[in-house]
Amino acid sequence: MIRFTNVSKTYPSGTEALRDINLEIQDGEFVFIVGASGAGKSTLIKMLLREEVPTSGSIEINGYKVNKLKRRQIPMFRRSLGVVFQDFRLIPGLSVYDNVAFALRVTNVATRDIRRRVPYILSLVGLSSKAKSMPEQLSGGEQQRVALARALVNNPKLIIADEPTGNIDPELSFEIVDLLNEINKCGTTVIMVTHEHDLVAQFNRRVITIEEGHVISDDLDWRPQQ
């Protein structure tokens, strides 16, 4: 599913963000990527989304050789991904239903398929009763569930969640990760980037730790340091 081979990234400023990263994530895995601010997590996410390309090394995702993609191929590649951001990125002025439907409309999905797919996805994330609500009428946790529904609606092979609990109350963080966990059980690969070690410790999942651009550990039985 995902393979990083000898991947390094040095920005024009001279900052070495990633250094000789080698990792594989198999189809259907749930993986946490943890590390302090500045460790290289954001650059890793940008590589996964093809917003940045390696200075050296190669990346393969969903059968795509990512650093060799032509500009015209990037939109098709990104349709195989679902992305959830820390800041929700909902569209003001659109209802919950239309925020989720928008992800289908931009790919020219037929209206009848949108009418079938969107209610199903909203029910999956527990928001059927909020379909007509506007984003500002929702709690932070509800807004993040809308963002998750939007990421899921195209039935992607891979969900990338970039600090998805960063802007919601701690008691709701477990709810969001548990929902990602249930989605993973249906076969979707999930990568979640976070700095919340205590939250990660509540789930028995693979944890990749990045420090100063290096993968310093890759552990299934991970526990936070005391």
C-alpha cells in the first residue's frame, strides 16, 4: 500500500526535515505517527499528499510512484485518499449534507449517487440528524465528524488524519479515534498523525515515532515514556 524507500527531504532554506526514511504500511493497517513539533510529521504528511516531493528516495502509494507523478495525474491520485485536518476545513454557508456532497460533486458523481451515498456516510458518523445544520451550529467534535464523513464519502483506500483531535475537547478525542478505528475494521487503511501520546496508548495499534527527521521506533506494543 505505502512504501517509503530512502526518503530524505531538504528544503531550500537548508532545513533537513526527513532523513533516510524507510517504512512500509500494508493495506488495511491502522498506524499512528507520533513525534514532537518539528520532528518531521508535517513533511511526511505533505509527502503522502504529494504536496512535496523527496529530495532523494522514492514513495509508492496505492500503486502510484508518487514522486514521478505528472501534474495532470495528481488529482486522480488524491481521489484515492481521504484527508482529515486539524482545522476541519468545512465550507461556510453550506449545510452538513452539502459539505459532504461537495466532495462528490467536484468529481462529477451523478446526483442520484450523491443522494444515496451522503445519507449513508452521515449515518456512519452519527450525524443523520444534523444533515441540514450549518457548520457554526455544530460542536467541535461534530464538525470533525463532518470532516471525517467528507473524507470517507469517495470510499478511499486510505484515510490520512492530520492531528484530527487537535481542536476538540479531550473527552471527544477518544470518540474520533474510536470512529477511525471502526472505519479501519471495515478494511480502510488509516494513518493518524498526533502528538497526544496518552490518547495513542488507549489503542493497541502500530506506532511509528519520528524524531529530528528520523524514524526512531516502529512498535506494535508501544507505551508512552514516563
